[in-house]
Amino acid sequence: MDGKEDLDKPSEALQCEAAAAYAALQRFHQLALAECAADRDGDAPLPVTLEWSPLTTFDQFVSDAFARCRAAASERGPIRERHVYCYHCRSVCCEHAKPNSHSCVFAGYADTGRPKWMEFCNFLLAVDDDRVDLLFAEPPAVLARVIGRRTLITEQLESYGRKSITYRILGQVVAGYITMRGLCFALTIQVVEGKRHRLAVQVIMSEEACETIADAADGSSLNRIHNAIATTREQIRKIDNQWQAAQPNRKRKKELTNQIFSVLNHLAASLERKGRQHRRRSRHAEERSSQNRPVHKARDDIRTARVQDFFRDEIKRSIVVIGKNRRSHVFTEAGRHITSLHIPTDKIESRCRRKRYCPMATADITRFREVVAAT
Ligand SMILES: [Zn+2]
């Protein structure tokens, strides 16, 4: 026994600090992986190497450490709740992996494997669904549509995952619009085959919207949507067991694929029914009052619209007012209502950039309001 061992041993105070730092790093690692949805039970811990020096600022440390955890997380697996795998970045943590607006749905992969997101009504138009107008009827209908794998990979190149089994979408249902907290939501529900041929149901919707649906009161239309999705999960779980067993058998897989699509068709019909029930109830309200007619709606919207919602259309020589619930109203300069329609936000922005839509002066808006009120 020599004294060297004791000299090398950190003091108790140091050990105490080290233990606190070690525990804090462990918690950071766990939390960061949980935020990247890579903290599944039963998996081996994900190795992440962190760097720290006295010269590193706190902000640098946090962003670097989180980036490293995120990179490690994307190695773990391509299936992350509420996200679509991006073949371009080979990640579920990149900016392309989720919709940038709550009214967008997954519209397939671009040639280089980047997920494409599209406004729900525009996507319906793109797949030649002739019911789009019903979305903007009074009262609006909830529409749902089953989309097969072929439509989603039309552009995707083989070198960017077209035939990959990493995140193989067998089919999906897109549905909308569902009104929550005054906003219109669209959702995408996919049946995905992943590694080891496991099937998963992916609901692509913001976390906030998923929680609102999950917490909705029993019997409410949101609650019925939640139950329809839960039923779908259960049905796909049953097919999953057979799917794995059927692997080499093409004929059996074809049968099971048909079953999957029958589950998706059932889900689509069920989501639309929730909308119809709402429709039936609202019709009474409509009969009681003519306030729901488009021209009355337009007048209401004009009363309450903000100054920045009024535009002069320099090409059509008309006045466009952006109203509630994504409806825009078109009037003549003399205040006659021409039509009400949906103009997507990006279209409005591009028309403003091209100076086709010009903001109206406050005095002109006041005069216009008076003219409309008098008609
Ligand atoms: Zn990406």
C-alpha cells in the first residue's frame, strides 16, 4: 500500500460535483432522445458523445449536444410518431418530416425522397376529387379519401428510397377539415411497413391536435374521430401478426393488403360520417336563420375583417376580402357580392407580391363598408 492511490483519487467535494454533473447529463440524454422519439423501451441505450470545454458558451453547448442526440436518434429508427421519414435527409428529425401547416396533408415523395406537404383542398384537386366544393359549403362537409402507395411514389427515384423498406407507406387516408379551437385541421393516417416487416399506423397531425382529439369529451365528434383511429390501430395490429408470418407468400400478402385497404376505406367512411352528423345538426340552424347564406356571411365578415384583409384586385377590378374560416369574398367596387371562395394563403401572398392585390387605404375601406351595408 503506497500513498499514490489516495493522491490520485478526487476529493469528496469533487466527486460530489461529478456525480451531480453525471446525473444531469444522463437526464439530458434521456430527455433529448425522448424529444426525438428515440427512447423506446427495450432498446439498448443510444451512444452519444458530448463535448464541453470552459470556452463553450451555454447556448453552444445546448445546441451542439441536442444536435448530436438528434443525429443519434435518426439512426435508431425511421418510425417516429406524427412524422414521415425523409429519404432525402435520411431522418425523421429534419424540417421536411412534418407538415408546416395544420391544414396540410402528406402528398407523396418528391424525386429526391423529400416528403411533399400540400394544403388538403389542393391535394384533393390534385387527385381529381370533384367534391372539393363541399369543403367550403355552408355548413362545410368533412371529406376523407384513401390514397394508395402508387400515388405517393410517382416521382420518387429508386436511388432515393422508392423501393426501400425503411418506411414503406402501403396506403393512407387524408381527411379534413376538422375544426378545433377555431382552426381548420387536416390529418393523414398512414399504414406503414418498417424494419422486420412490422406494420405501424402513423397519425400525422400536430401534437397539440392529437392531444385535443384524445382529450375530447365522450360522444363529441372529436371523440368519435379519436375512437375511429383507435379502432384502425387495433385492426392493423391484428393484420400485423399475419403480415409477418406471410412474408415470403405473395398471394397471402396480396390478401392481407386488400384487408388493409378495407380497414382504410372503413376509416375514411367513418371520418366522413362524423362530418355528416355535424352537418345534419347544423342544417336546422340554417333553416332557422338565413344568416348562413353566403352573401350574409360575406357581409358579416366585412364588418369584422381587419384592415389588412381588404385588397383591390388590379386585374379583375374587384375588391377581395379575406373572411373567417378560410373564405374569401369578392365584391364589385359598387359593393355587389360576386362570389365567395377559398383562396389559399400562398396564392394571396404571391398575388400581393406581384402587385395584383393591393392593400386598401383605411378611408376606402370605411367607404366600401358603408356601400356594402347599404346594398
Ligand atoms: Zn429532410
